Amino acid sequence: MRLNLAGGGSGLPPGKYDVFIIPDHSAGSGFLYLPSLRTNTNSFIAGFASALLVVVLGQTFAPAFQAWWTNFQGMGNAGMALLVVAVGLGAWSLGRLTSDSSGRGPSGWGGGGFYSGGSSMPGAGTGGFAGAGPSPHGAHPGSPPPNAGPPPGAHSPPPPKPDNGAYQRPPEPPPKTQQAKPKPQPDTSKNTWEKARDEVRKKEEERKAKEAEERRRAEAAQRLKELREKEARERAQREAERARREQEAKEKAAKEQEARDREAREKEAKERKEKELREAREKELRERLARDREERRKRVEAERKRKEEEAARKRKEEEAEKKRKEEEAEKKRKEEEEASQTRKSSTYAYSGVGERMSPWPNGKPPSVVPTPPPSAKKPPPPTATSVGGDDADAYSYRPYDQPKKPARRPSNSDLSESSWAPSQSTAHTSPPPSFRGGYSTKDPDKIVIKAVYSFVNQYAKTPASQLISGLGTVTDGLILRITTEGLFIDDDVRGVAQREWDVKAWTLKTVETGDWKAKGLHLLRATVRDQEGKRYLFIIGEEEGWKLAVGLQRLRRGTQARALGVSSMSGIETKTTLDLLGWG
């Protein structure tokens, strides 16, 4: 409770004072009073200015003090005497001040303190204090509390002793120069007034307590209501936020699913289109290969029939010629026999003298009918490498090519009538037609291949070019040479080098091998380092497989192969590739 005193009989200077009421159940326990810790602006500014002034003075007088202290040699006897006198005067002044303050203790403000000795603070209902103690000279009587009865005497009696051991300030000892005065007797009217005031105070406190409790409950209810409303608003916001996030997640998932479905449909359509194109190309390739095989078979069959018919015709002609010659010979023999019998019937011994004698006494042998020499083999059509005569005679860039030797100059006596004579015992016959068997060689450097195909990335399944043994101008002597310089294709029967199919070793990237044992075929795939991704596929028979391994070892040992990778193809890939090319 804050109390404003304007001075007067309270014995306190005018101003505002805080009065604390201690209930009975807490009497004697004491309390801790913490004044406000708020900073006083004026005091803070004054303290800061004082500290700054002290610092400035210290910095100013420090050099002078240091110089004096340096030159100080001691105070001497006179200085020591002055110091002793100063200390004595200071001690006497301090003792005098202490004795004066203790002598004025019971007077003034009720016995030297906020409360008089042995008195207690009665309650704050009316905001008054207990009577102050008597003055040492009786000049200033204590003032009664507000609304109280008149004082019983010049000096206010001390208030009654409170019950339940209320807090009391311990009485100060009376000064030695004065004698303690007798304790006045409590006044009955004063006690009645105190009790009435206590009852009023208690009722007021109860009323205030009830109001405070009701106010506290109302505040608690209002706070609880606000908290519930706030929680409801937050819950509604969370629900709305969660619903919004769920809706956004659903929309995002729906969009992603739609995008995936669209991509899947596009991918499926693209794959289906590519599959149709691939199947169409494969079908076209199979049909073309089938047509090529059929045409080759028909050509071979027609060639065989033609050769058989030609051989049969030649046999018939030879038989007819032989029969005609035999008839002519038989006729001439009969004529000669008749002529000889006519000569033998003559009796003249020298009838033949002077006559021309026959050079063939036993009869003229049958004359040989000159037959034309067998027709020479039709030369192959000119190729890009055999058109120019200079190129045929020049050295080749391939390591195993040799310069062609000039043909032997024909002699004048070749096939002349004087160089040979017809047989006297047998009739002249033409040589039988030449039926050469399949080409084969045991040379490990010559690998007989069945076909070679060239592929590029643009058409992965359809060969860009091909050479098939026995098809077209290519004979069955199509061979592959694998050296340290690279891969080279030749037609060994015709002696024609297929230089457009040469693959240098330094251009090779990978070499893959595979076999199909059921068909007795080996597959060699060589990939070249270029932008087109050109690949060469060589199909080799089972009997030439050992030469392939030897050639690859020779190629890898060479110095021109740069980081050449050699690997094996799977059986399924080998079979699929051969089936696609029509070798299945």
C-alpha cells in the first residue's frame, strides 16, 4: 500500500511511502523487500560525469604526482608530527559524530528509527503509524493515526502488543546519558478502535479477495476461451493447408502420371514403328538374299546343264567324226589292197623301173583332219583395278603383293607343223572339258571365306555391300589374309585383289568372333574407327577356323594395331546375325 505523507505529527519528511501488511499466519517469517531496479537517468548521468571528471583529473595530475614521488626524499620529523596530529583530529571528529547520533536516537522520529522501540506496525487499513516514541525533551508529542481519538497525554502511548508473534523491531538500547522512561499503560478505547478497524480491514480484504478471485476466474475463462478459439483457428488453418497440399500433390501426381503415360505411348509408337521398319528391312533383305541364292542356284544349274549338253554334243560330234574317219580309212585300205593285188599280178620284174614309186609302200595312212584348238576361257570383265595396264604392272601397297613377271615371249616354232607330228596309231581327239573341283588350300595365310558383308550405322541390319563366293564375277576362291598390317580380300582363282575391301590395322577398333557349331560356320566382325561406324562381317567355314585363330594372333602381335579389342560374340547373337544374312 502506498501512503502519501505531507509531514506534520508523523515525524517523517513529506513524500510517498510503501506500507507492507503481514497477515497473522505469516507473522514472524519476515519478508524481502526489493525496490525497483529501474535506472534513474539523473543519477546515471551524474555518476558518468563524476567518473569522467575523476579520469580527467587523474590523467592531468598523474605526471606531477609521478615527478613529486620521484623527487620525494621523506617527510622528516616535522612531517611525521603533522601526520600524527591530522590522524588524531580525524579520529576525535569521527567519535564526536558517532556520539551525537546515538544521543539523538530516541527523539525526533520515535526513538531512532522508522518504528519506535518495541512497537509494531498495526495494519494498513487507515494508512497511519503507531505513535512515535517520546522526545528526550518532551517538546514534540507523537501524533495519533488518522481518524483516531485524542491522545491520552502529551506523549502518545505505545500501541498494544500484537498477537501471534507479529514481526517487531528489536528495541534499541537507551542512551547512557538518559534514563528509560516508564512504559505507559494501553488505553481501552484505543484497543476497541483497533479491533473495529481490524474487522473492517478483514471484511475489506475478504471482499477484495473475492473480487480478485472472481476477476481471476473471469480472466482465466476469457484466456481459456481465447486459447480455444486460437487453437480452433490454427486447427482450421492446418486442415486447410493440409487439404491444399493434398490437392496440389494429387494434381502433381495426376500430371506426372499423364506425362508418363504420354511418354510410354510415344515410346511404344516409336518402337512399333521402328520394329515395323526393321521387319520390313529384314524381310526385304531375306527376300533379296533368297532371290540371290535362287538366281545363283539357277545359274549354276544352267551352267551345269550347258556344260553337260556341250559335252554330250562334243561326244556325239567326236563319235560321228571317228566313225567317218574309220569308214574313210576302211575304204582307202580296200582300195590300196586292190591296187597291191594288181601290181602283184604283173610278171615283169622291173616293171616299176622308171615309174614314180609310192612313198607309202604299205598304204597311205589316214589323213588327219585339222581340228580347231579348244576355245580359250572367256576373260573376266574388266574391273576398276584392272582397266589400266600401268596399274597392273606396278607394285601394290599390300605387303604380300609381288610385281607381275612379264609373260614369256612366244617362239616362232611354237605349234608349227614341223614341231610335232600327228599320232600314227590313234585318231586325233579333242581334250575333254575341264571340271575343276571346289577351291581349297592348306596355306595358313589364306583363309577361304564364304562371304563378306559391309555395314554402316545408318542401316544396321541391311549390308551396304557384299561379296559372296561363287556369285557373279566372284569365284569360289575368295580368301582373307590377316597380317600385322590389316585384313585383305583376294580372289585367288582369278588372281584379282579386292582392294576396296582392305582394312588397315591402325583403323581397327574391335574384332569379335563367334561360331555356330550346328551349321559349321564361324563369324568374324571387325569394327573400324570412323564416323560412319563401318563394320565388316566375314563368314568362314568350320575347316578354316584354325587359320582364323592364327591370323588374329598375328594381327595382335603387330605394332600397327592401336588398343585393339578382341572379344567373343554370344551364341544367340551369332545365330541371329547369320539367320538375318540368310545362312541359317
